[in-house]
Amino acid sequence: MKTYRSAARTCAALFALAPALLWAQKAELNLNVVEGRLCYDVEYQGRTVVSSSPLGLNVDRNPLGEEARIVATDSTGKGVTYTIERTDGQTYFVDTRRFDDGVALRYRIPADGPRCIYGEQTACTFPAGTRVWYASGPFQYGWIQAYQERGIDAVDGELLAPPATFRLPDGTYAALTEANLFHYHGAVLYGRTGNRVQWGYVENKGHLETGVVTGLPPAKYWHEEVRDWPWIATPREGADEIVTPWRIVMLAEDLDGLVNNGIIAAVSDRPDPALFPQGKDTEWIRPGRSVFTWLTEGPDRLSVANHKKYVDGAAELGLQSVVVDDGWELWPETERDAGGRSKWDMLKELVDYAAAKGIDIWVWRPSSPRAGNRTDIGLADADERTGFMKKCSEIGVKGLKIDFFHTENLFTVDLMEAILKEAAANRLMVIFHGVNKPTGDNHTYPNLLAKEAVRGLESVGGEDTWAPGPPWPYHNTVLPFTRWLAGPADYTPLNFRGFCPPSVTFAHQLASIYMFTSPMLILAADMEDMLACPGRRFIEEVPVEWDETRVLAESRIGELAAVARRKGDVWYLAVLNGEKPFSGDLSLDFLPAGRYRTTTAADAPDDRRRIVVSTADTKPGRKLELDLPSGGGYLVKFERR
């Protein structure tokens, strides 16, 4: 009888919890037709988070979402596909996926040739009182990324660069972005009336005015966009339909759930085993830490000798590579002892010097021709691309930093894929600079380690001119909960020179290399400064791939970013403070039971440009007391005793 009563109490408790268990971390997407218009809504844990919103594309001037009806549904293990028919007989498909942490949908348009895309009706309608954080620049190419916070009712006419992050009145977080962008034009979001944002397309005005398909347009056009310019879509070779990227709605109860969202990876195409036999674990793909000389002070920063000095320093710090940036192609003219040698001869000398010290060499190259350089036709030319990558591989270069895309039109998206395929065939890793947001392309092509798509440290000094944006403390405490949701970035963090933003402290700088994580983590500091840094040990050991990430509950977008990351059984906590001083406690509940030895790097109380390193003991359950200045930072390592 005792066993029966115990089981009965257990069953009663489970039934009482049933609603919570049923809806815990669950999202649902519902398609329907309202007065002939195809619509959808999204529920999360039993609550409506996206109310009835339109679907559809404007193809050949036909709004496919209008005069429509659902004629069939097909459920598979991955989701539900809806067959949609218009009154004029046109048929297309909407694929949908439901996840515990959001939903995704895409369109498939039957086509035996080109179709003209005039726009998109897909939209998301949020509850009144929703707040949104977004970059208002048309292109997330690193120079302009003016993040701001607004009420959803105040974004009419605005351009929101994905991913944009929303906080609903009930505390739910949502983020919108796209994934699996291949052979299609990249998208942005337009603010509309009625608490709505709508997917759409933009092009850089410079590309339309000058006729240049891709690359860096004239400076007067850098930040000018043309909205919903018609463009031609075609099926992939051998296919009979046009497939759009996935439109994604990430959902979470808190910032920790949002940062750990896995939808982009789930809907991305798997790697081609012919190019990547072991997927992301293919043996020549080696994530790591690097350094480059772009912000280095002094007249010889681009010289072969200076790069050898950086190779020496990288070896001493335990870094994996050195990136040879823009300017190496002019070595025959700029090197005092060139002696008639070609740029390839001198690059090979540097590669061999680095290899002897266990350091890899990466090289920079533009994707396209650029103003003022008549000798570099870029990698948009297929023959140039093939020859360049073959030569890099032959002399032992391990990776490429490809720059100056500056649009995400169909041509440029195809060019990026062609570069990644060619690079993989030559066993070369890649980072893209001056480029659009990540869209899961690193999951399909794991040799793509990062994309810039961020206003990073390279933009220092241009805040009031070519690289406008908000104060750095605000910017840096928004990024982990917006831009980083799409994938790793190339922020090029860390600098201790006088020109570095005085609004952030040196401890903030050091903590940023643990916050702005990337499989290709390129550090921007002068080598002498890193070697002499009081927190040098944190530079020497920073991981680039993590086993677990936890966002602390005390984090607030644009105010405080506190993120704990685990590698093996070692935890690191990085804290970046916003514009207002912060005094308060942080919970250490992310730590498993046990005792820990801590090593901490913090701001000196009387000097924003001095880092103080200390050690202590702690254990879970305790609070971490912090007193951070405006733009302050804090970094701590937890090791089991």
C-alpha cells in the first residue's frame, strides 16, 4: 500500500506539472489563409509571440501570397511542407520547421528558367510594447553598424540588419535572421507600421550607379542603399525550382537560451564529403588564434622583417598563425632588399620561416578590383582565383582573408561559394572580410572560419566619419546578443595603444577576446604590448572553440554582458560593462560543485589603462562582487582545486 500511495503521489505531481512540461521550450508555427491571403502565426510555450502575419514573394509582379489557398500538406520527420495554389493556377511550396527554440520557413518556387523577384511579403508582427535592438546600417560590412534600441512601434521606415533581437512584454526574447543563403540574394528587414517588420532586399547604390557587380564601390556610395531593387533568380544547376533561404525566428525565455540557439546549424546544408571527408573535423581545418599588423604603429608594419618579428612573438605566445594583410602584394616595390625577387618569393621565405617555428601564414586578397589598384583584378575572375589558390597551396600558405565584397546580391553570394569550393580543393581555410552576415555557410563549408560583418576594432578612429556608430561600451554590450547570434565574427579584438577607444578600459579590452569568440581569433594588439601585458596568460591560453557557454542572468543588452564559457573542466567568465558604472553581484551558479582557484584580470581602481591580476579561492553558491567603471571589464579563470 505504501508503494501504491507513493506512486499515486508521483503521478498526481506529474499531472499537475503537465502544462508546463508540455510547453517547456516548445514553439509552433501555424499556416492559414485569411480572406485569400496566406498568413502564419507563431506560438511559444502556449503563448502567441508572432501574431497573424503575411507570407509570400512578389515574383514576376505576382504577389504569390495573395489569392492563395492551401491544397496539401506533407509531414516529414523534419517538418511540414505546404502546397500553395493561387487562383491563376500558380503552385509553390512553403517548407516549415518547428524547434524547441524557434521556427523556420522557406519558399520553393517551381521554375524552368529565370524569374524576377520584386520583393517579399514575409513579415513578423510583434505585440505592442516589444523592444528591439538592431543595427540601422544597410550592410553589416564592418564600417557602419549603428546599433540602437527602440520600441517596435517606432521602427516604421527603418532598415534593420539581421539578426535583430526583440524582447516581448512578457519577457520572451526573439531574434530574426536567415540561414542557408546560397544562390539567392541576401535579405534585410524593413520596419512597418502595426508593430511589424518585413523581409526585403537592398543593394548598394554604388553597384547600381557604376555597374560594378561586387566589391568596394566609390566612397560616396559606401552607406547608401536602394530598397527592393528587382533582381533575377534562377534555379541551381540541374534543379527545377528556386529555393529561398530559411527565414528564422529564434525564441527563448532568457538571453542564455537565445545565445545557445541552434536553429541555424539545424537547417544548414551538410558539408560535401568529397571536399570535407570528416566534415568540420577534416584534418586540414585547424581553428586557432592569430595576429595581424593592421593597427600596428610604426613605418615598417607591412615589411617582411616586421612579419618575422610577429611570427617570433606568435610562437612565444603560443598562437597558431600570422595574417599577412593588404600590402604584401607590393613587396617588390616596398622592400628595401627585394633584389628583384617576386612577391611570391618573399612570401615563400616568410612561410618557411614561420613553419620552422610552428606558425601558419594566412594572406589577404580582395574579392574584386578596387579603385587605385589597377594590377589586382581580384578573385571574381575564375582563372585568377584558380591560379592564386593553387600558388598559395604550393608554397605552404594555410589560409586566406578575402576582403571587399560589400553587397550580398546573387552574384556575390555565388562568388563566396565559388571561393570556398576552390579553397577547399586546395586545402585552404578562409575568413571573409567586408562581407554580409553569416547565414550558416560555415556549417556547409567548414573551411569558412569567420565572417567580419561587424563594426570591430579596425574601425577605431572613424567613429565620426567613415565608421559611425554608438559609443563602444554600448556597442560591445549589444553585440553578444545580436550579431553573434548569426555566427562567429572577425572583430579583431585587443589593443593597448593610445588610439584605442578611451571609453573602454584595458581590462575591457582583455575580456573582449573571451567575449567576441571566433574559430579564427585575430588579435589586433602590437606584439610588444601583448608580450608585456600583465594578463598575458589570458592571451596565451584563450580557446577558440568552447564546450559550453552560459549567459549570466545579470546580463542586460547594451548595459552589461556577462558570459561564462567552459573548455574541458576550466571555466572563464568575461564581463563587459556599458556606459553606466556597475556595482552589484554576479551569480556563480554555472560552476559545478567543488572548490576553485581563480585568476582574475580587473581594472586598476585609479587607472583605466592598467590591468591588475590576482588569485583567490571560491566555490559555487557564492556571489561575485563587482564594481565596474563605465566601459570597464572583468575576466576570471576558474580551475578546480
